[in-house]
Amino acid sequence: MSLSQRRWLGVPLERMEAWQLAFATMPLAEDLMAPCPVCGLTSLHRYYDAPLSPHESQQHIEAARPGGLWEWCSRCLAYEHSTALAPAAWRSRLPVDHSQLTAEPEALENARRSAEAAGMRSRGRSGS
Ligand SMILES: [Zn+2]
């Protein structure tokens, strides 16, 4: 239950090229080291939601598979949602509640923050 939903906004058209470039340079990164083309802060994230085929497991994924893709900035709440091919090498430890997924990355940001709070993702610097 979230009483106050975040106010997500689509990536402005004039920033779209830089946005796509930032994500394209790090195709497997869940958390990007590149600054956000919209607000300039380093807080870009991506997530693929792509079901495994029956003979695949998290440990053994053979090929790219179609699914949903979210790209978002936790600071300025710019986001993009599309369908895409999840790379075979894509992995995520994010504890996502799949029933809560919508076009907006609200559920993903919630999962990211709770994982961060639980100390599951200790890499990188925390705080500001
Ligand atoms: Zn931003």
C-alpha cells in the first residue's frame, strides 16, 4: 500500500537521444554509473521483466527473450517503459512484486529502495 505515489514523468523529447545513449553504453547494468541526461545526477536504473522459457532457469538462460523494459531515474523520476529483448546475460536480484508492475516504475523503485534499506546492495557509495 503506497499512500503517496511518486510523480513519474516521461523523458523529455530533447533528452531522449542522450537517455538512450546512456543506457546503450551499459547494456547489462542494473544501476548505471552515467549521469541522468535529464537532471544530471547519477541515479539511473533499468529492469527487464522477461519470463523464462520452461527449460531455462536463473542459472541457465540460453537466449535473449522478449519482455518489458523499464529505465528510470530515482532522483528526477524520468522514465521510459517499452517492450524489449532481455539479454541472456541479464540478471537481477531486485525483489520485485510482479503483481504491482505498471508502465510506471513505481513498484521497481519501491523494490530497489527496500533492497537498499535491507543492505542487500552494498556496492557503491551510499548516502550523499
Ligand atoms: Zn534524473
